[in-house]
Amino acid sequence: MKAIIYVRQDCHLCEEAINFFKKKKKTIEIEIIDIDLSKELINQYNDYVPVIQYNNQTFYAPLDYKKLELI
């Protein structure tokens, strides 16, 4: 299984999301995508980072880590 995390630079919530997957979901492959590298991604996710696509679901900030732990 894989998690895609959409982030931007200097975002403490983004770092928190990445660390959650590194610590709690160690067996999950993580792909980190910096939205600032694409105008399309900025338009899509600018006000919602971090955004996580995981287990066929999309999670927007503020993230519910308890729910993420259960799936």
C-alpha cells in the first residue's frame, strides 16, 4: 500500500503528516509531492495542505490522525 502526501515548503502540518506515516505506518510506502512545483497542484490543494491520498481515500487538513491510524 502507498500514501501520497501533498505538501509545501516550511509547512509544519506537512512535516507532522510525513512523520506520522514514518512512525505509525512504517510499512507504508510514502510519496511526497511538493505542490509549489506545479500551478495545477497549487490551484487544487493550496488551502488544504497537507493532503493525503491513502487507502482509496483523500484526507485534508486538519487531519484526523486517529482515523488514519485505524485504516
